Amino acid sequence: MVNRRNFLALLSSGIASSTAISALAAPLPPASVSKRSSSPARSRRRPNVVFMICDDLGFGDLGCYGSKLPTPNLDALAAHGMRFTHFNAGHPICSASRAAVLTGRYGTRCATTGAFGPRGAFGTSVDETLASNLFHTHGYKTKAIGKWHLGSQPQYLPTNRGFDSFYGVPYSIDMKPLPLIRDLTNLEEDTDRTLLTPRYTEEAVKYIGENQGDPFFLYMAFSYPHEPARGSARFRGKTKFGNVGDCIAEIDWSVGEVVRALEHKGLTDETLICFTSDHGPWYQGNPGALRGRKASTFEGGFRVPFIARWPGHIPAGSVANAWCSNLDVLPTLVAQCGLSLPEKPLDGIDISPILFGEDKDLPRKHILYFSPMGQGGNDIHCIRKGSMKLRVAQCEKGEIYVNDRSTAARSSAWLQHPELYDLSQDPEESYDVAHLYPDLVVELQKDLDSMMTTFPPNVIEAYTNLKQHKGDASTPAGAAPRPYKAPTPDWAWEPARQN
């Protein structure tokens, strides 16, 4: 029996070799891929759900997504489940993205438009129904572990939002002080950040070991690889990919420990495991061959890895290319766990048919891309229909992916010539094709106008203001907007714009 002290001592020791890290769980050969109907045979009970979400993990940070980083456990998870290639976050900043996951609604509908600061008075609206509320109401045991970041005041913390218990931190690791909390009690006023991943892992393994009867919903939110990235002593310097690489390797180890805990308790076949990120990477990390990073409305800020495993239901070794979103998590869990839909309308859809092997695009509303960089985080930059993404606004200072302290309160400008990108052919958003599809541009602009009327008054007001704050008509595609009506140098030649 390994007690808590010995467990943490083992994790913090520096004796583990890089070979040991890569050998924690070598990927097994994928099983044959079979197609299943959207209504698979049920397990003997409603499935457990283990939902794992990282902070700032990039689309290209895992081995199964093309990285050279050692992620054998996550690669094995994908080999025995499904890997999504076109999966987007609900928002490119922490709090708003997590609100989207747990409510199935854009954060801008939930008073969550960016990242809540430490000791702040605000949080995600208490009148919103979270997935945890639904699971709790329908007889599930519920547990939140790790980073919360939907409000640090008691009324916003997990145990007042449908979770039976909570062990973790209220916000990001770059904020201080960072208390370690159990339920509503501070265990440490400013915790040792290097021990967070092993502590989260210990808590998760213990929880799984104690819950074999009633179905459970375990929400496990890693604090890394958010900057400043730091792994525990065991993983520090082991990957040869720096601090961020070490953090990701430790997360991979943690996933392996959770999977093995489920296997040890005989819960593998009746547990749906999901793994994703809240949005793209910050300074470090790999967004794949995508433009943009965290806080940007380019795909590098939104596209995230998503892996799902549920033996006997999700075809092993499968790849889904359909366009999906973290907004889809709640409605999909509702469908598969026998829950009731919330009263408020959702922005996400049930993607169960895709999970069960039908690789197709499902009917859905258009996807919106909100920016956290202007008007309190209420600026809208893009609308996407299928693979066609229309950019109507852009940050005035260019491709911003940090909380730039020099950024003015208004940092977005309306593009007088909107840009259209076909993400199926051009995922890097390198080639504006608006002039090739003028009717689609007009259609998407009208659809955006219509969709914005469904948002709260402050978001509608921000949209009206943004449309009046125009960039210069001569701004070239892909550039930050020039000041409206700014003079063009007398030496500059510009061709007539194509219509």
C-alpha cells in the first residue's frame, strides 16, 4: 500500500529516467475500426465520465497529433478510442472557454468573457446550469479536481455548482497567491505549484478507488502547461523539450495513472474518457501548422486536441474529421448519460453519431469566434459555416495572443472588406477568398447579424459599437486594420479591389 506521503515522495524524486517516462504506457496496436449506429448497446449502467482538460495545451503538442514530445499514454488513449482533427474550443481564453465546456453556451452568454482575476468578485452566472448540476440531479457522484477559474468567491466554487467535492485551485498558476482548496476550505494559502499535477493525480486515483457503485462524473482540470510551466522534480529536465515539454510529459503520466486506476477497478468498459484543452498555447507550445495562439481568433487560438475512449461504443483507432466544438460536450453527455437538457438554449449539439463512427458533419448553428481583447471581451471577430470562416473584425495591433498591457480598451476594428478562409483547404488562414464567394460573404454577414440578436444587451451593444469602429478601406487582407480614413502615402500603389 502506498500512502500519500510515499506517493508524493516518489513523484518528487529525481530518480526516474527519461526511459521510464516513455515506457509508462506504450501505445497498443489499434483494434479494427468498426462502424456503430448512433444508438449503441448500453452498458449495464449509465457510464462514468472522466473529463480531462488542460490549460493552454496546443493542437500540435501530443505525439498522436504529430509532436515529438513523449506522450505514450495519450497516444494509447487515441489508439483505443477516437482522435478529433477539427475540434475547437468555445473561446480562446481560460474562464470563457471553461464556461463553454460546462454550460454548452458561449461564455458571453454567461457573464464570462475572458479570464477572472484572483480574489475577484465575479464569476460565471449562478443562474447558468452546469454539466455538474445535471449529473448531480440525475444521481451521479460528482468531483472537480484541479483548476476551476469560474469564480473564486464561495458562491462560484464547484461545491456550490453541482459538485459533491472539490480539490484544486481557483484560478491560473500565474496568479498569486494561489490557494489549494478542498471544498470551501483553504488548505494552503499559496501552494507549491510544482506539485499540482501529482497532487491532482493522487486525488483522482483515490476518488476512482472509492467509487465503484454509483456512476460518477470526474472533472479533472490540469493547471499546465500554462506559463510559467514547471514540472515536479521527477519530470524536470527529462524530455529535453524544456519546461513546457516536461509539464506535458507529466500530464501524460497522470492520464496513464487515471486510466490504470479505472482498469484496476474493472471500470474500463463503462467509463467514457474525454481529453482536451481549453484553447491554444500561450508563448510556448505547439499550435500545429495553424496561425495564431491563445487569445487570438485565428485557428491556433481555437483548435484543440480532443480524444475520447469508451470501449464497445467508440471505434478503436478511429479519427473524426467532422467540425466539432467544446460547446458540444454538454449536449453529448446529456444524450449518453440519460440526463435532462438545461432550460436555456444551447450553442453546442449532440455529436454522439460522430463518436460512434459516423464521420460526417451534423446540422448545427454557425460557430462564432469572440475575442477577449476589446470591449470587455465582447468583440466578435469571426463566424464559421462548415469549413468556411468569415473574419469581420481584427485586433488593431495585429495578431495578439497575450494579455498585452499596452492594449487599449478598444482593440478591435471592423474590416470594411471582410476576409473569407476555407479551412478545409487552408487551415493556416493564409489565402483570403472572399472575392470568389461574394454571395456567401453576404449570407454569413446576415447570419451574424441575426445570431447576435440572441445575446445579452451588453454584447449586442458591443457589436453595434464595433461595426462603427472601422478600419481603413485600404487595409490589405491579413493585416491589422489601419486607422479609419488614415491617409495613404503618396508613393503607395494599390490595385483596384476585386468584387
